[in-house]
Amino acid sequence: MTELEKVIRILTEVRYLSLATLGDNSQPWISTIFYAYNKNLDFIWMSKKDTRHSQNIEKNPSVALNMYWVGPGHDNVDALYIEAQAQEITGLRATIASLSTYTQRLLQQKFFNSSEAKKFLAHPEDFLKEAPFRLYKASPTAVYKFVQLENWKDKLVDGRLAIPVPEIIKLI
């Protein structure tokens, strides 16, 4: 399996990612979120607008994402490290498109059945105006993949391999 194929495996098999934001006084914060991604590799999630990470994004859109894949065996692991710019999704058209992507992922991961998905999709207004929830997206500016570089004195030394975002987009 190529490194690029492993990136796609991580994207499709991992259910949750860690979202790192930076708040007031450069105070870091990390949140675990369920995500979906679209054909542009924008990561989409749902959050209340008063959560700490949502408030941080409003002030500073620079975020980091981490996705950790675990396979069978104690040393069968993989990960993605992503630098991105995040923002609240606004406007009815963008909300409907993002909600559709997010709902499709909920169905794929068996969080919803089709009846529940239809109800969820029927109310994009639940993510606009005075509603407490919002959809957010993070657009990657850089993607790095975990790699094992060498074995030094019987210890594995890991590193990061830059994976061009356009190469990932070609495969999704």
C-alpha cells in the first residue's frame, strides 16, 4: 500500500479527529469531533457556537487536526497531521451542501438510519441565524503523514512525510 493510499484509508476509516485551536492569551485547546470531508478535502463538523473551540476559531482560524488509525497488532498504527484554516459555514446554499456531506458520513458510519438522515437534512435552518448549532469547515493548507524513518539501536524513529493536498484530492 502506498503512503497516499494509506492517507485515504485513514480518512475513510477513522471516525473522529482531534481539533486543536488557540484561544485568548495563546491558550491551546483540543477537541475530539466527528467529521466528514468533501471533494475539496474540507473537513466538516457540527458544534454549538458557544463551545470553546468554536469561540477560538472565530478569533483565530488557524487550526491543527490529528487523525490516528489503529490496526490489528500493537505496532500497526498510522496518523495524519493537518494544518488548516477553519471557519463557520454560513449561508443557506453552503449549509445545505455541507449538511448533505456530513449526513452522508453519518449514514456511512451507521450513526443514522435513512429515516433519521432525512429528518436531519430537512432542517438546514437548525444551523443558521439564532440556532445554537453551526457547521464548520477546516480547509487544509498542509498534510503530513506519520512514517517510520529508521530503526536506531532497536528503537523506531518516526517522522512526518508531507503529502500534497492536490494529490489527496485526486483520490477522494
